Amino acid sequence: MRDVGTYTAIPMMLIAGPALGYFLGTLAAGRWGRSPLFEACGALLGLAASARQIWLLLSRK
């Protein structure tokens, strides 16, 4: 059962990371200029952070 919890957390990480990065990019775009570059970079950084967390999670297994 422990493995089921681990493997169901992976899709949530893949959704939450880019979503949070996009949200922070939107905040940065509102503060420093309305460029879609902030949202795109935020989403990509969030995706990279999620991939890193998944890698660390699976390497412990």
C-alpha cells in the first residue's frame, strides 16, 4: 500500500509544480511587465522542480 501512495503522488507533483510556477510567473509579469515570457519560464521551472522531486522520490524506492 505504501507504493500505491507514492505512485499516486507523482501525477499531483506533475500538475502542482508547473501550476505554481505559472502562478508565480503571472505575479512577476504583473509586477515587472506584461510579458508572457514570465509565465512560460515559471511553468518550465516548475516542471523542472517537479521532475527533480519525482527523481528523488523514485531513487529512494
